[in-house]
Amino acid sequence: FSTGTEAPAHNAPQPYVVIVLKGEGEVATSDGQSRRFHSGERLLCNDLTGKGHVTRAITDLVLAFVNRAKS
């Protein structure tokens, strides 16, 4: 994601982990909470229902998404 990119409200399609490889991002939940994440931090995305979350790139952001393989 480039600096300033914002992904509109969305739900996680399945539970997954996001690892911030580079940069700084912010996640805002539908209940008004927000948190910034930096390189090396991780986040469990598990909001499968409801209004979802918004993701913003504060700086250029490189993320790794880790899903559990379906059997």
C-alpha cells in the first residue's frame, strides 16, 4: 500500500494474521477504536461479520497475509 491509501470498511473473508513487514498502518474498527501497527507487529483479523474495519497506510506499507490452508 502506498502512503495515504485507505481500504474502505470490509470484513475478513476468513480468520488470518497480518504481519507488518515495513512501514506504519492504522486499523479502525466499526466501534470507533483505532490502533497503529509498525514493522514487526502482527494483527489477527477475525471480524467475519458486522461492519468490518478500515485500513489506512500512514507510510508506504508492506504486509504479509497468513491464512490457514483449507483441507
